[in-house]
Amino acid sequence: MQIGLLCALIPLLPLLGFVINGVGFRRVPTGLVGGIATLAVLASFLIVVSLFMSFPAEGGPQIVPLFDWISVGDLHIPFSFQIDQLSLLMLLVVTGVGTLIHLYSIGYMHHDEGFGKFMAFLNLFIFFMLLLVMGANYVIMFIGWEGVGLCSYLLIGFWNKNVSYNNAARKAFVMNRIGDLGFLLGIFTIINTFGTVEYVDVFKQATSLPMGDTTVLVIALLLFVGAMGKSAQVPLYTWLPDAMAGPTPVSALIHAATMVTAGIYMVVRSNVLYTLAPQALEVVGIIAIITALLAASIGLLQNDIKKVLAYSTVSQLGYMFLGLSATAYTAGMFHVITHAFFKALLFLGAGSVIHAMSNEQDIRKMGGLRKALPVTFITFAIGTWAISGLPPFAGFFSKDEILAHVFEHSKVLWALGVLGSGLTSFYMFRLLFLTFFGEFRGTAEQKHHLHESPATMTIPLIILAILSAVGGALNLPGGGWLSHFLEPIFEGSRQVNPEAFAESTIEHSTEYVLMAVSAGVALLALIAAYVMYISRKAVPASDEADRSMPEQVIYNKYYVDELYEAAIVRPIRSMGDTFYSFGEFAVDGLVNGVAWLVKQSSAQLRRLQSGSIGFYVFAMVLSIVLIFALRFFIRF
Amino acid sequence: MTEFLAFFKTLTPTGYLFLLLTALTVISAMGVVTARNPIYSVLALIATFFCLSGHYILLNAQFLAAVNIIVYAGAIMVLFLFTIMFLNLRREDEEAKTNLTKIASVIVGGTLMVMLIMIFRAKSSQLPVGSTVGFEPNTGMVENLGHLLYGSYILPFELASVLFLIAMVGAVMLGKREAGDRHF
Amino acid sequence: MFPIVLLSVFAVVLLFLGFLKSRSVLLPATLLFLVAALVANFLDWNKTYLYFNSMLRTDNLSMVFTAIVLLSSFLVVALSGSFEDDEAAQPAEYYAIILFSLVGAIMMIGYENLVMLFVGVEILSVAMYILTGSDKRNLRSNEAALKYFLMGAFATGIMLFGMALLYGASGSFTLAGIASYASHAQQGLSLIFYVGLLMLLVGLLFKVSAAPFHFWTPDVYDGAPTIFTAYMSTVVKTAGFAALLHLLAASFTYVYSFWGIILAVVTAITLIAGNVTAVYQNSFKRMMAYSSISHAGYLLIGLAALSAQSRQAIVFYSLAYSIATISAFGVLMLVTRQRGMQTLSSNPLSNESFDAFNGLAKQNPLLGLAMATSMLSLAGIPLTAGFWGKFYMFSTAVERGQIWLLVVAVLMSAVGIYYYFRVIIAMYFRDGATEPIRISPVFRYVLVAAIILTIGLGVAPGLLQGLF
Amino acid sequence: MQPTQDVLIPEVIQQIPLTYYLILSTVLFIIGIIGVLTRRNAIIIFMSIELMLNAVNLLLIAFSSYKSDSAGQVFVFFIMAVAAAEVSVGLAIIVMIYRNTRSIDVGLLNKLKW
């Protein structure tokens, strides 16, 4: 079958689903809505699989031109898709995980009055995401990029009766815009430098440039600003936790598995440019490690089940960028894939819990749910195990590969990375223990309602759990399948900087030690969490309790372990609080400050519009005088 | 200064006439913008137009000089005068602009004037004067202008009628008294 | 050339139709006339003519601009159905003036001689003074008309002074004559020429409301009846930019180094003044006025960079902008009228504020969609025509190497998104107790056509490129 | 300069440099601008604008005569025609405003602002 037609069908099917559900959402019967939407994505997935199967192992990129799009002077931009190893991987993840989440949404959302609208938006999102991934040039990527941002905006504000939801949606939009501006400027700089936006041509030209070229550095940094916005890196990360106001499937699909990894995809796509600009990679590395640690430490003390997962997502995204900064592009992509599996799983599990708890999201009111929700519990536990980087599940392999490359690059970053991994393990197990172990702490009514979710929700959970468990097999240490598969993508980078892609210099023994260390740290954190939340049955203080006296609660209930309290809990808590307030106030303050500044200057500027003809004419004449003075009298 | 005096001496009566007309023009133009009473402004403007017509005659543009008197001084200014009379604007009121804005306006306008004059007097802005050989003295005669107007410029000439139609329709539409309106 | 003749005749016919008792023939007749003019416009397709001793030029570029102007006026006229209910309105006169003014617009698009430019500008301006003041008993409309008239006449004076100086320096009113004079720029031109150039430029920049000559725009757009605001902000602007483009490209390319930087600075000021000031507005109509200033800024980017792509960029941008603006004003008219009837408040301000749009999308999905599409297009979100307009504009700046201007423009487009999204938020995320607004079929067709055009050009911008 | 060699050339052109006319019309033009800036009576502002237009007319006629090129004088026709049309519309607007507000002071027109 024609490859062009197949490629065109991949994004068109979700679009069709959107049109059917979106235009006729009042007329399509509710029973059909979910089926149509899910089938559309499933069909795309099947096409992607068939493409993947027929793709030659060592093949170069296949460009599928669809039609001539625009030409501006010398710049010609065709509308074409690029099928290569990288886009195939992303396509598999997007459509695969997308299908599961669509399926899950049928169970999760079908009571909602806006069900049809919801499924339509999800399909639209998939469409834009596919454009982003498949486009053969930066302009198509940008369109997909903006499109997913728009859908994310729509879906966060989906339950739009609540004001805070709206604010969250707006915040997400504003922060993403800041990133998009960087991206847009980057694209124009690319046009200016290379005269084309086609990946193939840009990279071909770029390979002939010297290392450390300033223009490339500028381009790389501008593109990274775009990635920071979309992938929630410091300082543009605060929108992601707020975005949890949207329905849970949205959080799973957009804010965990797919859209937020677009930034990583872009950097990997432009790997030649980044390899050419080592300084840019350093910036990426610094921002990545700050993000990873900051978000992890904030995650330690969150009590909203989705917020914990959100901060964990931010932190994991930081890990991915950390890998990229050490030119471990494969490792970064590997983590994108495994993260898509286990984070989608965790979010969907959280959704299942919230569903069972009648929309309760506070983990202090949960506990002991493992008996009521066995499937959810087991799958959630697998996800937690995987994200914590404990063997033998997927997260272990991917995170470990990143850390191994970082170790080669910089010992300090590695140590910080391991620390972050410990934090991850701690807060994830804290979440697991508080939610599923111990006694139930909710109301009696909630307890009465507890039930396992329907099959449409549990089946995706089980599939994702299996994937999270065995996903590590994609790229076992010592040159797995994935690194071979992706090799052609990095051909250009290898040309410009062979050293960065030389065979690893660390010996296998060192590598095993590194693995052991990171796994050990994660295990230690697990134990710490176990001691704190299972043995000691600590429950985080409620919001009403005075924050300066958190120990009171524990003090009154248990034999005091003051040392433990003072040495671990309090520092962690204060650290978490500090970082949290940093995020909330400093970053948001900055964003709001800029908005305030614009608004104030607007208020001042509009006073010029005084309504008086005399003043208007005066301003005109004065401007003419100034122009004449500048052109004829002042030499500069 | 001596240069100026020397220039003075070379002038014939026509030259003096030019200077006189120039002085009159500027004075009456200033009268237009400074007169307190709008009627005086109109009269000063009419005087300016007459002076300008004098200039046109000096420049051998007799036809335009006549048209200037007929159209501007005759028709347009009468329209102004009518309006002022109808609206009964003889009172010397509502000139309450603060002195500050007036001074600022004069300074900015004056600066523009000084700048323009400096530019026009600069060496690099002098235009090559047309040679006397090919000089066509009939430039401003009605025959010459008529040929041009009905030849090359026929299209804008015809389309100017569109402008008049618009103005006619518009003036009637806006100026017409609706039922219940005051007369003036 | 053909549209000019047809429009002049049709306008006179319309004036006579005004004698008929029934007003209902006027609207269809006007629409028919506009379609006829649009068809006649393309009779010369792919041919280049100079009419009447090089007074008027028709080539594909001028025909495309003419088509945009005619299409915009078609849409505006189609949205003007409310005159039928209004006792005080004089639709025959309005439509006739609109058709007459289109003659002026076409003159501005196709002129080859400064006389034609001058007469064209004046026809269009005088018509606009009248239409601005057409709501005779409304003080806001009166005030707007007087402001527009006095300032417009003043700007005309400056423009004429510039033309006179250009004539003095180059000895010709034709663009070709001026260009041949300017081509000796290496040997040094008279300073008079440069002064004339600047003054002519200032006069035209005033007409397209570029800062710092933009002050009339918000007041006039705000005070004029909404339907004529829609007309002014699209047709006049398109014609003005066509005139500027032709002037700069045909006559002044040789002296780009003289005016390029001035225009670039003016562009930056326009972008900042328009976008930043729009943020604080509470009236949607006034916001649209500032937004039209900001769009003049985006269009100026193409002029300040004057490259081979500028034509294409300006054509595309004006089309995208015109369609989006007209449908936005169309929705505004419906909403204002509806709210005016509901609340019986005579204060027009509250009917035009952002709050008037609260909850609109829930009751009237079509109106919501039309407004949202046009706001997205004006904001330059991908897959709408506005995105490609901005894209083309920005790439002209890149080609000239005016990176600083590009940065300003990109930042300001981010500011723009803020106020455009206020409307979308109000429509989709706010609650407003409203009953559905009755939409007449014509309105519905126009809005649907605008949505389709905006999205269609956004998906396949190449469609328009085949035209010239 | 030899004044009488070619009697057909007007004396003014022989004696007075073109720059003088340039300066004269600039002065008239600026007086018009200052009138627009300083006055509040709409009719007087309007008359100042007419003064500006006449400065342009003078300039055009001067250029046209010195170059002996008729195009400039034809342009003056158009300016006069346009001015006449503008005056009729402008005065209609002023009359309309006067009907509604009993005043033509532009300083009082500030309902539209900000």
C-alpha cells in the first residue's frame, strides 16, 4: 500500500473522529462517541505498527511530501511528513498510549455531560500531537506544538465552572506562550541561517559548521526555551502542577505521556544542532538537574494524589533533559518511552482511585484501599516500583542509562541525580503507602461507595502495567535494541563530534557499581518511607494545623523519635516548603510581574489618548519634527 | 547683510512688488490664526487669497489667479461666512486654551519652520534652474492647461466628479434638518 | 478599470433606488453590484494595462488588492441588514457612498500618478468622514466625525506639501518620473526630494493609522457606527497599504536607506502602542480599534523590510485581517443589539464591553465559533489565516535582517494574545444569562463563510499564492 | 543676471530665486499648522487647514512656472476641487455638531478617550 496515503491517514483519522464528535456532539449517541474516538486512534496505531514493521532496520528518513504548502521568496515549505526511527517511536507511544487512555476515558468520563466534547478534544489533541511528531520541518512541528498547547488549554479548563480551573488553564497558556516565543524566534533564526526549515536540509548544512558556532548556539538556546515551556522546566514549570485541574485522563495523556515530552522530542530531533553547541548542552544540564531536584523535593510533601504525580513528572522530565545534556540522546528517548508507560499508568491508577473515592484527591483521607481496589493497587504498585528506578522494571533501566552517561560527563551531576532518584523513590512510596495501606481515613459514606473500576478502566491499567514491567527490555544495558535502532538518527551528531559518541569508557564493573548505587539509594528511600508511613503510621498534618508545629500531631500519638524528626522530617519539610514557595511565588511572581508591568504601562499609555484634537495634532507635528531632526540634523 | 542690500538694489519694481505681496500675505495669514473674531479670520483669509492671486499673476499663472479668486475667495469663503453667520459665532469666547499649550505649539511649529527653511536654503537642496532657451511662457495660459486637463488628466478629472457626488450626498445627508431638530 | 466604471454607475443607480418606497431592494441590489464589480475586476486577468496616459495600472497585484477590497465590502454590506429596522437610517445614501468610496480605494490601489493617489485618498476619506458621522443624533458619532475630519484634512495638507516638493524636485507627478529621478541617488538628490518623501509618507501613514500618527483611530473607530467601523478598519486600511506598497516599491526603492530605518522605527512604535494600549480596554469595540493599530504595525513590517516577498505578505495579511475583523464586528453588532434590547439601557458602553460576551458560546455556538476563529486568527494562532500572515511578515523582516524588529513583533504578538483571549474566555468560560440571539440567514452565511475562509487559508495558505 | 534679454520670461522668475517661494510657502504652511494647534474653534481650525492647502498651491505654481511645466498647475485645479468638496462636507459636519451641542469648540469634544 502507498506509504503516502498511510502517513496521511495517521493524523487524519483522529481528525475525523474530532469532526464527527465535535460537530455533532449533540446528535451522536453517547454510546457511540467513545467507540468512534477510540477506534480512530486505534486505527492510527495499527497503521503505525504496520509502518514500523515494514521499516528497514538501517533505513534513512523517508520523506513523504503531501503537497506544496507555501513558498515565501526563496523559502519553500512543503507539507510533508518524515518517517524515520525517531518519529516511528514517538508515533507508537502517542497512538499506543493514546488508545489506552481513550479507552480508559470511556469509563472515566461517560457520566459527564460534556462527554462528546471531551472525546472530541482528545482526538484533536492526538491529531496535533501526530502533526508535531510526523512533520518533516520545523514549521509543521510548530503548528502541532501550538495545537497541542491549545488542546491542553481547552482540556484543563474542561470543567470550566470552577474559577481556579480557569486560572490554571490561563497560566498554562501564558507559560507555554513564553516558550513558544523562543521556539518561533528559533525557527526564524534557522530560516535566516540555513534558508530552509526542512530537517534533512538543515542538518545536512549544519554538519559542515564548526563546533561552537555562535549562531547555532543561539538557535539551540532559543529552541530550548521553547522546550522549557512545553516540558515544564525551571522556571516555566509551575503551570504543570496547576494543570492537574483538568480531568485525570487528560493529565495522563497530555501532562505525562505525550505533550510534555515534546520538548525532549524537539531536542533529540535537533540533536545535530545541540551537539554543535556544547554550551547550550551545559545550560540544558544545569536547568535539568535544578528542575529534577526542585520538583522532587516539592513532591515530598504534596498531599494531593495528582499533584504528587505532577511534580514527579516535572522531575522525570528533568532527568530526560539531563540525559540529553550528556549527549545521551538514546537514553533520553528511552526514558521518554518508559516514562510514558509508567506515568500514564500511575495517573490512570490515580484516576481509578479518585473515581472510587467520589472525587476525593487528598491522600490523607485515603488509606487501606488495596483491599477495595485490588487491580488498581497491583498495577499502581508496579508503576511505583518502575518509577523509583528499582530493578527489574522499566524505570530502572532507563534512568540508569541516563545516570551512567551523566557519570561519564560530570560526577557532580551524577551524585545530584542519584539523590533525586532517592527522593523520587521516597515520595512515590509515600504516596503508595498512604493511599493503599493502613486504615481507611475517609468518611463512612466514601467507604461505602468504594468499588473497583469498570473493565474499560482496568484493562488499560493492566496493559500499561505489563509494559512498565517489561519495557526495560527495549534497551538492556550494554547496547540494547533501541540504541541500535536509533543510531541512524544521530549520524549527523556523530560526524560533527565523534568523541561524544565514542564507545563508553567506563568499564562494566563500574557500570554495575553505579547501577547498584542508584538502586541502593532508591531502596533506602523505600525503606525510609516504609518505616515512616507503615511502621509509624504517620499521616501528614492537615492544612488547618499550624505548619510550624507539625510535630505536634505525631508527638501526641506516638512514642517520640525526636532525633528522627529533627534530622529528617523537619529539614525535608522545610526544604520542600521553601522550594514550593519558590515555585509559587518567585516564578509565578515573575510571570505575574511582567503581566502587571504590561498592564500598568497600558494604563499609562492610554492616557496619551486624551481625546483632545489639539494634542493629537501636536503629537503628529512633534513626531514630524523629530523625524526631520533625526534625518537631516543629527548625524550618527 | 550687505549681500541682502545688494540684492535689494538689483530688484526692479516687479521685485519690490513681490516683496510687498509677500509681506502682505504673511501678515494676513497671521491674521487668520490670531483674530479673535471668526469673521475677521474669514476676512483675513480672503485677503490672503487675494495676495496669493497676485503672486500667481506675477508667476504668469493668470488663469489660476482668476480661478483662485472665483473658487476660493468667491465660493468657499462665502460658504464659511454663511456658516459663521448662521451659527451666530460672533462672540469672542471659548478661546480658553492655556498659554502653555499655545507656547508649546508655537515652539514646535517654529522649530519645524526653521528646520525646513534651513534645509531649503542648504546648498545641496538647490534645484537646477531651467534654462532660458526652452522656456515656455504660455505655461499658465488657459489653452495650455485645458489641453492637459482634458488630455492626460482626463481620468482624474472625471473621477473628481465622484468626489463631488459623495460630497453632495454627504453634505445633504448630514446637514439636513431632521424632524424635531433645531434649525440651527 | 472596469470596476471603477461599474461602481460609479451603480452608485448613482442606488441613489435613484432610494426613491423607491421599499427599502428591501437596496441590500440585494448593492450585493449584486459588488459581485458584478468583482467579476468585472478579473476581466483583465493576467494582463497588464496602463489606462489613460498612464494614470491607472491594472495588473494581477492590483486586481488581487481590488478583489480583497470588494470582498471585504461585500461582507460588510451583507452584515448591514439592520438598517431596515432603523427609521433614521438612510441606506440608499450609505450604500451609494460605500460604492463611491470603493472607486477611491481602487484608485489608491492602481494609481500611477500622484494626482490619482490624491484624488483617490480624498474620495475615500471624505466618504469616511460622512459615514462616521452618519448617526446624526449620537454625540459620540458626531465627535468622531469632527475629529476624523479635522485631522484627516490636516494630514491631507501634509501629504500635499510632500507631493508638491516631490514634484519640485523631480519635475514629475508620475511614479515612473519620480523613480527615474530617484535612480540618480548616487550622484546626490536635492534635499527637497527627501523632505517631500517624508511628508508624503507621513500623510499616508496617518491614513493607515501608524503610530505616532494613530491617535485619531481609537476615537473614530469607537464613535463611528459599528458597521462603518468594520468598513473603515478593513477597506481603508487595505487600500492604504496597497498605496504605500506601490509608492515605495515603484518610486522609492533607490532611496531605501533613507526611509527604511524610519519606517522600521515607526513600525516598532505602532506595534507597541497598539498592543500595549489594547490590554487595558474594557470596551470590545475600542479594543478592536487598538488591535487595528497593532495590525497596521504588522503590515508595516512588510513595508519596512520591502523585499520581494512583501507583496505577497501584505496581500495575505490584509485578506486574513479583513475577514477576521469583519466577522468579529459582525458578532459584536448582533450582541450589542441583543443586549441593548434586553437591558433597555441606553448606555452603549456597557453593551460593547467584554462582559457582553459572557456565556455567548453556550447559547449561540455559531456566534461563539465565528468570534473565536477570528480572535485566534487575529492573535496569529496556527491553522488560522492570521498565523500565516504573521509568518510571511516576520520572514520578510528576517530577510532584511531586521532581527530587532522581529523580536519586538514576536513579543507584541504575545501581548496581543492576552486581549484576544479575553473574549474567548468570556464566551466559553463565563456564565451569562442570555437567551439565544436570533441570527438572520444572511448573517449566518457571512459568518460561516468567514470561518471557512479563515481556517481554509490557515490550512492551505498556498491557495492564494497561485493567484499572482 | 541680465533682465531683459528674453522678455518672455516673467520678471519675477528672473529676479527672485525659487528658494524664496519655497520659503514663503513654508512660512504660510507653518502658520496654518500653528493655527490648527492653537485654536479651539473648529471653523478657524478648518480655515487654517485651508491656509495650508493654499501654501501648497503657491508652491506648486511656483515650481510649475519656474520649470515652465503645466502639470503643477493642473494639480492645483485638483487641490481646489478637493478643497471645495471637503469644505462642503466639513461645514455640514460642523453644523450637525452645532445642532446637537450648541458649540463648535473642539476642546469640549472629549467623550471619546482612553
